[in-house]
Amino acid sequence: MPDGSATAHLYRPKLATILAEGYGLSALRQDAMAGLTVAILALPLSMAIAVASGVGPERGLYTAIVGGFLVSGLGGSRYQVGGPAGAFIVLVAATTARFGVDGLLLTVLLSGIMLTLVGALRLGSLIRHIPHPVTVGFTAGIAVTILASQLKDLAGLSLAGPEPGPVVPKLMAIGHALPTVNPAALGLGVAVAAAIFLIKRLRPNWPGMLLAVAAGAVAAWALHLPVSTIGSRFGGIPHSLPWPHPPRFSWRLLVQVLPAALSFTLLGGVESLLSATVADRLTGRKHRSNMELVAQGLANVPSAFFGGIAVTGTIARTATNIRAGARSPVAGMLHPAFLLVFMLVTATLASYVPMTPMAGVLVAVCSNMAEKADFARLLRDWRSGAVLLATFGLTLARDLTTGIVAGCALAAIFWAAQRWRAGSARP
């Protein structure tokens, strides 16, 4: 199985390698079709992730357009597609709630610098060796946390106060708000999520998320359903990219957001290399892990300048890119170009999209994120099960960083104990 180890030390973007080998019109046509396919998937998904992260939907599009272009253009993977990722929802939402948008943008900028340094110092191999039960555990924990965060919009609930961040208090607040459920919103959200699952099962090559969200918006408009929309909550989305400007800076704010930036860096490195490894499995290629981390870091810096949120490699969009016939990083670079066109043309229409279908999209994302088969398989062995449950539980109860650190520490203890027993058994 390729893991990039043979080329992990190389600092040469895959795009440069492709162009040196020769790139023709036939490859460009295939890349254009793949880029269009990914853009159709990324349009509703980028907005949904941004909304779930506690910021406006336009920031998800800025991230996908600016960051996505640089991830593919500078990265060490031939097929990697970058943009906002569901795994970051919890971190972005917590950072925004605590420090505001200015603090979030400074966090994204800092994490970009850190990721660049991690790749430049050739530490990509360390991230690749995080135990599998840890990655499955924190991914499942994030999926559950995201699902809990979508229940309010999915059911159209009205909470008595601000929505709590931790999962258990959040569920308690949602339980108290159940009498305020909006049947129209709940029915529409469940229908959108069910349509996404059904389309994926029956027509896997169709853009299920976009079709389901569009159908939900048409149904809400035609039936005059009493549901909130992107326009009513956020005032719509802009018709173009904003002018870049640096995030607000102060030494006090820098010190405050530093722990969050470290969490962004850790998750961004893990997610991007996991996505690149999945691409390797699907294609038989090998990514350049350190170049990939440098590219992820360099993509996050301008994302912060344009008002975007965290950028990382995304498994679903990368896999879609491969299945759509991508030949090179050009496909990943064309996907943000198509997204920009979509934003210019459909910004007014996006204002009419109800919030509850966006929650339905995230419900589907949570189901795809949670590696249910791997979770069940790892529980069969008590050591891997213990690491898995420790990571999963602490990610839910505390935060992502605590879950990853605890899971890695427990895995290291089990490994050391096993080596010690093996050494003691020798004559």
C-alpha cells in the first residue's frame, strides 16, 4: 500500500512533475470534467460546513476557492482537493464563539504558518504514523458532535438561550426545546438527508447533495413553508471574492488563540495526509507528504486574508475527483474556478435556500465521516478497542486535542508493554 514514504522528502509540487512529463489537450478535457463534478459537490457542502461552523456561508466558498486552488497547485498529491472540511466544524465553531471572526482568522493564519514549518522540517512522517484506532476514534467523535450541532436547525427549534458548545449540555438544551419543533423544517430536513442517501445508493455518480438542496429550496418556496433561509439569517452571499486584508492582530489575541492554532495544525496535518493516502490507495500513486503539508500551510495563509476558514485536504471531494477521471492537479485547480463562476451566477438564488436542507447535508456528511465498519472491527480487539474508546470518549467529553493525545499515549503504553513482554519471554 503506497504511503508516500518513498517520496516523503521531496519538495516539488506534483503539478511541476506533471507538466515536466507532458500535459496535453486530452488530459485538460478530463481534468475540466472532473473539476466541474467536484465543484457541483463542493458548492452546497462548502456553505453547509461554514454555517455549521458558526460563520456565514460565503466564508466556506472563499475557503474552497482560494485555499482549494493552492492545495492542488502546490501540493504533493496528484489528486488532492482542498477546501473546508467537516472535521473542522467543531474547532472552528468553538474558536469563533470564543474569539470572534477576527480570532478565527488569526488562528487560521497561525496554523498555516505552523503547517508550513511542519512540512519544511520533514515531520510529515510522524503525522502519518498516528495509530489507526486514534484516527477512527476522533473522526467518530467529531461526527457525533457535528450531528448534535445540526439538530437545532434540522428541527427548526427555538432555544431559550445560546446553544451550548459541549455535546451533553447541547443535547439537554435541545431536549428542553422540543416543544418548539417546526414540523415543516423537520420534514424538509429529513427529506433532504434521505434524498442524499437514496441518490448515493441508486445513482452514485449524480450530484446528490446539490440536487437534494435545490429540490428542498424549490419545495420550501412553492409550498410557502415557514422556515428560515440563508437570506433571512445571513443576508445572502456576495457576488464576488472580497479584497484581501490581513487579520486583526494583537499580541494578546495571538497568545489567546495559540492553543486553538495548535489544534488546527494537528487536525489539518492528519486530515490532509489521510486524504492523500486514500488517493494513493485508489490510484496506486504515492504522495509527497512533506510537500503536501507545506501546500496545506501555504493555502491557509491567503485563506485567512480572504476571510476564509481552515483549509485541508478533503477525502470525499478527492475521491470524487478520482472517480470523475481526473488526470492531474489541474482538476483540483479548476474546481475553485467553477465554484467562483457558480458564486457569481447563483449568489442571488442562494439566498432562498432554507437552513434545514443545509443541516440535512451535514447529517449525510456525519454518516459518511463515521467509519462505522472500522469502529466495529477495532472493538473486537481489547487493546485497539481501548484506544478507540478513549479517543472517542475524550473527543466528545473534552476536545479533539485531548482525545488524540490520550489515544496516542494509551497506544504507546500498549506498544511498550507488548515489547517488554516479548523481551522478557526470550531465553
